[in-house]
Amino acid sequence: MSTVRCVGAVVVDEEGRLLVVRRGRPPGEGLWSIPGGRVEPGESDAEAVAREVREETGLLVRVGDHAGTVRRPGPAGVTYEVHDYTATVAGGTLRAGDDAADARWMSVAELRGVPTTTALVETLLEWGVLPAQ
């Protein structure tokens, strides 16, 4: 069994909405989640967070603190170890790109009404990085 290091970006706007993408490919195709993906060789977590957000949403971010880590099963015995970080928008224009089928800002209430990756809202609320609404 192998572990793949991944990152995710927890970006909340001034209205308390979370930046999310609808995954366009497996794993989790069709599910809403925070932007993120694999850390490339030689890349720091912060570099990977900024790259993934830019590729998936068109937004440029400043990466902040480590929010938390989750482990998720993947295909063929792989485990994805996802290190999520807070981030703030520094520029760019929101648009879906790379392997994201859609990208938008959603409130907690809106997120509860769409299919998300496993325990997305509950985990972010538990970590205290998403405003309770």
C-alpha cells in the first residue's frame, strides 16, 4: 500500500462562502470539494496549493496556515493523505479549469444541498476554518 501526498485549499470569501470545484474526473467525479490535488516532486505544500487553485479556478492565492489532514482511500490500495491549508484570494478571475467541471463560491447551506466529497462540510467546521451558518 502506498500513500500519495495531496493538498487542498480552504478559501473563504468576505461573505463566508467557500471556494469549491465540481470534480470533472475520478476520484470523486461529479462531487463538490475544495480545490486541490497531488503534490508534484520537488514542490512544497504551499507551491502545490497555489498551483492547484490556479489550475482549477483561475484564482491566485496567498497560502496561509495548515488547517488539517485527512486520509482517504484511493484505487488499488493507494491512500491519499490530504493536507489542507487556508488561503486568501490575491487575484485572477474565477473560472473552471484543468480537471474541474465547475468552480464557484458556496455557503454552508448551499454545500449541504449538493453532493460533496466525504464529510467535507463537517470536517471544515470541526477544524474551525468554515463559518457555521
